[in-house]
Amino acid sequence: MSVFYSSPATFIDTLCTELENSTAFQISTRDNVDIKRGLRNADGTGVMVGCTKIGSVQGYSIIDGEKNPMEGRLFYRGYDIMDLIDGFTREQRFGFEEIAYLLLLGRLPTRTEYEAFRTLLSDTMALPDGFTEDMILKAPSANIMNKLARSVLALYSYDDNPDSTELRNMVRQCIQLVARFPMIVAHAYATKVHYFDGGSLVLHRPVPEYSIAENFLATTRLDSKFTEEEARLLDLCLVIHAEHGGGNNSAFTCRVLSSSGTDTYSAIAAAVGSLKGPKHGGANQRVAAMFEEIKANVGDWKDDEEVSAYLEKILNKEAGDGSGLIYGIGHAIYTRSDPRATVLKRAARSLAEKTGLAQELDLLESIERLSPCVFARVTGSDKTMCANVDFYSGLVYRMLNIPEDLFTPIFAIARIAGWCSHRIEEVMTSNRIIRPAYKSLNLYRPYVSMRDR
């Protein structure tokens, strides 16, 4: 055996050490000039890559060529998210099923259509025979998002017509995915608890009469019990996470794969993989970790000066995870406010009082209020910034006794409605593959035979 290959692990370690000291993966700032990295223009606006009738995100206006901050607004199929929430809340209905119908089919359902759609989702929610045993229990994962992505790919094998991109077939597949995501996550979580956390394995079946929010709470709790207020709040979380335009990383990922002509399961699994990333759906867990650190290191949560001083340490990389970021503050589009964060904060107050987390919510509001001023003082920037949805979602999930393992999967359970809508729109309205360009930095190198290397 070669001295360089004592084991796979040591050989890989040797190769990586060499890579770290080489220029093979080093690109300078100078090389990136005029490259719209992140698909953002120099003024912070997004590079236009397509058209959509599904979602619209508004966080600023352009006047005389200048970007002007504004209160954030979010639209689903042209409807303001605030109007939609007010509508189903006032009529005391669960909203996510109605929103999924709107996103997938382009209009709000009638009462009859709404009830029929809820029944269809309920009838479709149970996983295929043997799926949990063969695809989840036999290959458990410590990460629920990883298991969700693999399970979505596995559903291809249980579909009699997996590859067809005909409209009716895609709508069928998408409705099944909306219905099955909560059960995949619930069973993947139960499996994780058993195999990795040392707990008992308890698998619950969905209840036909329950909404998706109710079923998720019932299937992820050992006793299946929940309150009406808890279910309504989770339903609200699903509604505000269901869609966020075609430019967010996971929706764009779904559209990129869909443009290639691939099957629905491949496109959606890729979107799940995107959302798993800590810069996207995993951001709420970073907010939660940062918040716990602030709670532990700030003596008086009501002292603005003490809170500000610790935020300054985070920005100066003297505290936090060393990134210099106050997680949950700032957004690529929203400037003065993120409507999703506004909705969550407003809805959380009542439950915070009942769960003994009112002081934590007060502290979060203080961090939201103080962060822009601290950021301006430390960086010298006058950028208008606000709390985004990740800032409050973690605390809301804690109020609902939802473990951190499920924070990002809940995001996926909601966003599957948006992903599927973008999947259908991309396939039905575009016949060109999405194919951007990269600037090559390599110079010509003559080939050298192995004996001369």
C-alpha cells in the first residue's frame, strides 16, 4: 500500500490539506468584478430572470433610479397576505389549505371547493403502503430535512406515472406532496427520536377531520393533544411561509430543475435541499442559538444600553458565532418591515403570556428595535433594515413546544405549496432551460504525461 494511502480518511485529509494551501478554489474580489453574485444588481435589486403570476414581494420602490425603503408587502396571486389572513381569521377557518388551493390553481375556492379540497388532502395524506417501513425506518437520519429530501425522491418509485409533465399529472403529484409532507416529517422525526435520541418509537396516523396544522401537531406529539390556539398559530405560520416569489433560493432551485424537463420529485427534492441550508430555511435555528446566548450574557433584558453593548460585540465578532451577523435582522428585499414578522409578532403575544415567554418576546422586540442603530454605529452604514420572519419564528415554535429539529421542516411543509406552483408555472410557460454563464479564470496549461509529473 502507498505511504500516501493508509486509509481513505487519511488520504482524503492529505488531499484537502493540499487544496487548502493551493489556489485551486481561490477566486479574488478583483476576479468577481461585474459578476452579479447572488443574482443581485449593484444597487441591491434582483437580477430579472423570469416572470411569475404566483407571488410578489415588495420591500422598496425605485424613484428616479434610487432605491427607496417602504413597508414590506407580500402578495399571493395578487392578494395581499394581510387581507388573506384577515379573511380566514375573521371567518374562523384554517387558512393553509385555502392558500395552497390559491397558489396551485390561481384563484380562491368557493365554500364547496374548499371543503372538497380539504377532503382530497385528507384522503391523500397517508403514505403509500410500506413507505414508512422501507424508506424511513430502514434508513433513519439525524437530520429531518435530509430524510425529507430522500423520501421525496423515493416517492418517484411509488408513482405509476412519475415522469409525465402533462398538467393533470403534475397537479396530481403536487397535491399529493402537499398532503404527504407533514406525515413524512412526522414519521422521520419519530424515527430520529427513537434511533438517535433514545426515545420510544411512536407513529401516529393522520386524522381525516383535522386540518394540516392540526394533524402535524397530533402526529408529532406523543399524546396527540393540542389546543385550538396552538393549531391556529401553527396554521398561521404555514400560511406566511407558503410562498415568497420565484427568486428565493429554493423556489429558484425548483424552477431551474423544472426547466430541464426533469420529474416533479427531482425538482422538489432539490428545493428541499436548498431550504436545508443555514443561509435559507435553516436561518431560524441560528437566530435561536444567538438568542439563547444573548439571554445568558445580558443581565438586565430591559436595559437598552446593556443589550446594545452585546449586539455591538456580536457585530464586532467578539460574541456570537464569529460571523459578525445579528441573525434575523435584515433581508434581501424588505427594508422597513417584513410583513411575515409583523404577523408573527402580533399573533404570538397572547400565547407568550400563557406559556411564560412574555419576557423573551419583550427581549426579542428590544433586539429588533436596537439592532439597526447599533449596526449603523458599528458599520457606518445608513442601510434601512428590519427583523425578518426567522427572527420571531423560532420563539413561536418554542411557544408551541415544537423541538428545534422541526423548525426548518415546518418551513418545508408550508413552502411545498409555493414550490409546486412554481414547478407547474415553469413547465407550462417556458420551454427553455435556465442556463446562466460563469467567467472562466483558467489559463491554458499543456498536458504533462504521468511519468513527467
